[in-house]
Amino acid sequence: NIGQFLDNAVRNLLPALTALVVIAPLLIFFAGRSGVFGLVVMAAIIPLSLVLNAVSAHFQTKSQTELDGLTALVGEWVKNIRLVRYLSWDEAFRRDVSAGVRKFMTVSVVQHFMACLIFGLSMSWWMVSATGVIVVSRLLGYPLDLIGFFGSLWLLTFLNGYFTHLPNTIRLYGLATPSIARITRFLR
């Protein structure tokens, strides 16, 4: 997880920042104040991803904890199989393992749902910012001619190509954080 985050951050953060520096002035030139709004909406995916990622990271940590407990329980069962059978604790172990699997699967499904939500938003977010440019230009009475419209749409789509990967980078950070915490606890 840590290596994936570092790899993804280097591959995606630098190009996204470079594209923002190059494309922002062009978008403002083509669309004016509504282009600024489009940029703000495009950049809003980052804090939104951070919030969703915080939830995802919380469930990632819970998932790892549940898996650790389940692994310990199965390990105890395997290690003490003769004693478990002698004392007729098979049913108790089955119930405990079944409950552990249910907890683990529930937490894992929520964590996976959050990852899918972040991915879905990142792939479709350009439509929100492009719609924002159109709506704001109408509300401000700013004339957005055909060149301005298609120029801003193309620039936002191009910029989104770089911003699309940022939520995934943030998601990978959320997966790396619990891993770093586990490594730190292990080393202590």
C-alpha cells in the first residue's frame, strides 16, 4: 500500500499541478469568471475525496483489525484442535468464526463501496465543472460564445484527465496510512 501510494503520487500529482498552472489561465481567458468557477469546481474534487477517503481509511483500519481477530481465532482453533474437540467447543468456534467473517465482510464491503464512490466521482467530475461553467455564465449574463464554450469544455476535459487520478492517489494514501500505523506498532 505504501509503495503504491508513493508511485501513484509521483506519477499523478506533478502532472496535475503542471496542467493546472498551464490550463487555468487559458480557461479564464476563454470563459472568464465562469471559467474560474469551473476551476474551483474541478478542484473541489480534492477536498471531497479527502473526506470520502477519511471514511474509507477508517473502514480499512477496521477491516484489518477484524481480519487480525479472525486470523487469531482460526489459528487458535487449528493449534488446539484436539482440545477443542475433546471439550466439544466445535460449535462455539463455528459461531465465533462465522460472526468474525460477517464483521469482516461487512466492513470490507463498506470500504470497497467508498473506493468505488471515489472512483466514480473522479471519472465523472468533469461534467459537474463543465455544467458549472455554463450555468454561471448564464447567471452572470456573461456571453459564452461557441469558441469560449468549446474551448472551456475541451480545457476542462483535458484538465480532468489529470485530476481524474488525484482521488485515487488520495484513496491510496488512505490505504497506506493504516499500513504505516501497523508497521510502526510492529516496530515498536
